[in-house]
Amino acid sequence: MISDMTPEPAILDAVELTSDPELEVRFAESAHQILADLVSGGAALGWVEPPSRDEVAELLGHVVFAVQAGEAALRAAYLDRRLVGLGYWLRYARPTHRPHADLEKIAVEATAHGRGVGRALTAALIADAQEAGVEVLTLDARGDNTNALRLYRSLGFTQYGRLPGFVAVGERRYDKVFYMLDFRRQG
């Protein structure tokens, strides 16, 4: 009998990820595959062309270093020990913005869309930000990324700005939308 039950994704933090040698070895390659496939499909992840393996490895190295310094959080989503999504936030570098962080990437493999992976990743990163004492968690997204924008609103983010036609993908232009989650206002 085939079950209608979709397994819950396992959401690992950077410590859990790096404590499992098998997962750690495959993480960068799997993350590259997810990001490259999504960008090839037109996803709004900040690249026009799919990133190279080296570019993704360098990015992830930077994020892991920041996590180790207490300046970031990284989460990885697994279904049956297969990476299906990842996300991270980084504290702002500018000294006057240090109490705040930016949710820079949430990426979920296309085959896992609609299974709650993006919600689970984002909720875990929100919890990490609260635990780390982040005052305001920000993010920006392409204006046509309606599913992501709906998810962020459902998790308490509010829009605080929009730059019309700011994102350039070849000849196409998209709005850049800014969202924030202000933990200072939460009881």
C-alpha cells in the first residue's frame, strides 16, 4: 500500500551537518546541484547563470566560517538522507547594523516543492535568529516570486519597501521586494 503521508524533512544545523562525515562530504556537491538546477529553471537566487561548483563551495565556506564565529546560521533539509534544501542568514557587517541579520538564501530542490521544506527551513532560521539575539531579520526577494513572498508573510515578515524594475535578468526587469521580521516588537 502506498502511503499518502509525506515524511517530514530533517532540518539540520551546521553543527549537526558537520558532525556526520558522510553528509558533510556530500553537502557542497548536493548544494551546488540544487542551486544550479534552480537557477537553470529561472529561480530568483541572485545568479543569472548557474553558479560553478567552486563558487558554491566558496560561498558555503564563507557561511560555515561565519556560523563558527557566531555571525550566521545555516540549515540543511534532508528527506531520506538526501539534501533537498538549504538556507542561511548572516549578520550585517556594518558595525551600526550588527544587531540585525539578513536571510540571504532559501533554496529548495524543485522535486521537494510543496512538501513544507521551505517553511521548515525558514522557521528554523527564524528560531536561530531569535536565539542569537538578532533584533531584525531582513530579506529581499524578486517581486515575481509569489510563493516565497506568501511563505514569508505567513511566517510574520512584513514588507517595508520595493524597488520597481531593479533586478535585471537579461532584458527582463523585476521588482526587488524587501521584508523584515522585527523581534523587538514581539512579546
